[in-house]
Amino acid sequence: MLKTKGIYADGMVLQQKTTNCIFGIADANAVVSLNWKDKSYSANADSDGNWKIEFESGNAGGPFVMEISSGSETVVFKDVYAGEVWVSSGQSNAQLPMDRMRYSYPKEFELPANNNIRMITVPISWSFEGEQDSVENPVWRCASPQTLGSMAGTSYFFAKKLWEELKVPVGIVNPAQGGSPIASWMSKQSLEELKSTENLKELAVWENPENVKAKQKSLADNQNKWDSLVYESDKGMQESWEKIPYEQIADKWSDVTIPGNITEFTSAGVVWFKKEITLTAEQVFHFNSRKTNLWFGTIVDADRIYVNGVQVGGIAYSYPPRRYVVPAGTLVEGKNTITVRVQKNSKYGSIRFYTEKPYCLFTDDVSLSPVAFRNMEVRASVSPLSFDGDSEMIVLDGNWKMAVGCSVEDCPAGMFFEWVPTALYNSMLAPCFNYAVAGALWYQGESDAGRYNEYQAMLCKMIELWRGKFKYAAKNMPFVVVQLPNWSDGWNENSAAVSSQWASMRQVQKRAVESAGNAGIAVTIDAGEWNDLHPEKKYTTGTRSAMEALRIAYGKDFDPAPQAVNVEQKGQTLVVKFDCGKGALTAFNPEQKDCIQGFSYLYESDGELQVVEAAGKIISDTEVEVPVPEVNGKLKEIRYLWADSPNPVCLYSNKGLPAGPFGFEL
């Protein structure tokens, strides 16, 4: 009967030098004892068998053994450490595993096991039945070549920086779920206090289990029906187009260029693409002697890719990079065909093969950058980072053939119960509340960018809520918020926009951090990819977040990213004053000091809002001078990097941190 609840398991890290708690169930009214670091603690279970023991964790170190006993029953936790523990939560970029980034950070996977970096990935679950007190089969892992792939990238690099600076074990509690809005990480009471009518209205529907059950059945039935329709309607599947030789379709299928947006197909359905490559016997020998990768950028929406009729991979949704392995023996001397089946789920938009991504067939001894290239001129001469005489790489850009497999009605709308208000708070976060932590890292906002007007109040309320619920953390628990990076869904980059949801969200995030107190913001405006919602630059994100944590939670001598604090007009210029800590402003390229791009003015002319760009000049360690333009209208705001994906980012501190985006009313 003796069991623990919460997230306790072998290999865990306990928050050092503070009161910790462990709890669970036992026989009714039984005495439960805890042995930790040669000290004993005990408590009596209540009539329902619930028990809780508070204890002092002591100094950092490990490994230790924790033993809980009641009567003849014993629970033993081994390999336990004491150190610094942080919660790292949010949506997909807080969840994105290192396995996705193994090509960006290959050396991290070559490092030996590090017992000082540990993480629990809270299993994905949802509930509308109030705060749950446990997760199923919690597992703590230390960083090693075997486990690193499953660890969240942002959290890993955050923990690594803390460990390097603090010289103590670091544990990360990682409850995160892709696509989740902030309301899913908040309690019903907090939403009621905010008078968040729409969220409460949605929650009221799904608090009824019968509604959930009926919706789940409806979703499954509709999706199965549509999947069957697509499969049965797709001529390519019925006629096995993946096996048809290229010469049989060369004069029948139309020409398209990949990568790019395929605008010719305006329905939901399936489109097939085919390309032929010719290989020498030597090339085939090299390919078949090594692991062979086929990278195909990212695709909207779903895909299956075949090489000589053999399926080498497939992904059912749009975001992940297509990185597949071609089985040995698949490629042959002479002509080879690569066939791509793309499923488009809606009549809206186009089939998109995201540009500035690698589209290549290559042996795994080739080191190829997986991140976006900066422009198409670079793409025209794609070259690997390393290459030897026995390596092979075939660039797949250029002309392809295309044919429509079928046109169908749009895929029925789906939903994720994880995204419903309170769902993740109840099921993934609440079981962690009795765990002692030092602070929280929050990386979320993408899903709420369209509701930025509501977000400041919600984020402040969420911080207040978490500070109250993590009862074994400091009363004013430190919070670090990752400000949204640059992203524009692959459509365009610019430095100034009249309106930008992501720029507005960044401003709101900054204001919420200022209001919350004992909080910091990690500026990542240069750490995204304009055509990838899931940028792989997680070293930058995690490290900058850790620097903010070290600054606000531990008093370490790390400067914040430069933030504009004041604007003053001097003649025909505006002087923007920045807080750089002990640092000083500089240009990314020293030659740009007198031409800092990214500034803009919002003005109103004949009742219409317009924007004009401007270039600033660094005039002191903390000031930038921006000329006031002559416009036919009234100036309303001065802005910096006011766009979803601003480019270029020029203004930095001499500590290498980018100045935060801002908008100041005039």
C-alpha cells in the first residue's frame, strides 16, 4: 500500500538548502518514516491513508539514497542528488527534444554522461477534474549520449549553463506541450479572477465528461472517414506512382521548382512529385557503404517520400524537418527516382516546400548545416561543412515533375484537449507543486500571439498563481520568460511593419515581466528562423535564459540584454536611452555603428496608419540617436525591430546580447 505521489523517482534532484516535501499513500493511520542523509523524519497517515513528510535537503551533492518505510513496506530511491531545481514549461519550443537538434549540436551527443544535469519530462496528459497529485511512472534522467535526445533542448542548455556557473547539480522539471495556450497552464479560479469569459465558456463545455466522450468519437470518426476518402481517391496510391519510372511521366507531368510554394493546386488533396538522378557505380558504393540521409526541408502538410519505390519516411503534419534514412541497397547505378507524395489538408494556402532549407541526399560523414540559409544566393551554391573524397552529396533543388493524385473536401477540423483551459495545469503542472524548486522558466506565447491584448494580464496572473502553488519555493519565486524570437511563417522578413502580432506579443511579454517583479526576460530576436516555428538555436535560447536566472535568482554578475527605458527629443532627432547593466551598446558589425537599422516610426496620415523606416546612430555607451523623419501626418510611435521576423538585427551589447524590440508612444 505504501506509495509516493508527485514526481519522485530514482535519479531525482532535490532543491538544496531548503525544506522539501515527499508525500503519498499508506495504510490508514499508519506511521510513515523517511531516512535521508542519516536523519529520520516521520508522519502519521490520515484515515484515508494520505501522508506528507517535510524534511531538510541539506547541501548540494550526491548520489544519496532516500528510504521511506511504513510497517513492513519500504520504498527506496537511489542515485538522488541535491542541487538547484527549475521548472521549465511552455509550448513546443519548451518541449522540443535534443534529438531534433542532433545535427546542430553533434558534439553534445559525444560528451560523457553528466550526473550533474538531470531532467524529468512530465508525460503529456490532460484533465478537467481539478488538480491532480501524481504523474504516471515518473522518470528522471541524467544527460548522457543515450538519454540526451529525449531532453528538451532549451532546458538542457539552460541547465548546462547553471551547472557551469553554480558548480552544483541542476535538475529540470519539464512539463510542456506543443501548441498549448497560456490558459491551459492556469487554474479555473485564476481564470475566474481574470473574468476570462471565453476561456471559462470553453472549459464549461469540456468539464462534462459526456461532451468529451462524444467529441472524441466524432473527431475519430470524421478523421477516419476523411483519411479513407483521401486514400481511395488518390490515383497515385491506387496506381503505385512511387514505382513508375521517371521516363514514363516526364512528358505527362508538369514542371515545378522545389523548394518553393506550389500555387497551382488550390484544393485539399494529394499531389505527387518526382525527380530523377543518375549515379555512378562509385557513388552508389559510397552511399551503400555508409548511412545515407535524405533531407527534404519542411513541407506543408504531410508527406511520404520514396526512393526507387521504397518508402524512406513520412510525417503527418507540417512542422518537423524531413530527415530520413535511405536503406542500404536502395540506390543503384544509373537512374534513380525520388518520389514525394504530399497531402494538403485545406484548400487555403499552397503546398509549401520551405525555402532556405537543405534538400539533399548525402552520406552521414558529410557535415551539413540543418538551419536556414540566409538567402537564395547562398542556396545556389550549397556546400557541406565538411566533405572528404569518399563522401557523397546530391543537391535535390531545381526542376521536378508534378501530378495531382486527387482533390477532396477539406480535412475536418480537429482539436486537442490539451489546449483547453486548465487541462495541462491540472494534469501536468499540479503534480509538481509539492516539489521544491528554485524558479521557473517560461517559453510560450506563439499560440497566443493573436490575443496579445489579453496576454499581459494572463501572464502576470499565471506568475502569481505559480508562485502561490509551488509552496516549497521562495514566496517571490524567480521567473524567466523567453521573449518570442523572429518568425514569419516562411513568407517574408522585414524590419518594420504597421502591425505585427509577434512584435506586439514581445512588448507585452516585456511589460508582464516588469510588472511581476523578480523576473527576467531572455531576448531571442536573433535566435529564431523566419521560416521555421521550431528554430534549432536552442543553445542561444537556453544559455541566455540561464544568464537571466543567474542574474535575478543568484545575484551573479550577468548583464541583461539592452532595453530601451526612455526617449527624448533633441532637435530633429530622438535619443533612445538603453539600460545595458554594466555593458555598453555596440553594433553587430562595428562598421554599422553609425547606421543601426531596424528603427521605424508609426504615423497617421489621412486617418490611415503608415510606417517609415529609419537608421540610428550610437552616440554613447547607452544611447542611440534616431533622426525624426518628415512625414505627411502625425508621428505616433518610435519602434525598434517591429515586425514578426525583423531583419537585420544590428544593435547589441558588448556582452553579445541583442537589444530588445520596443515601441514607444510619442
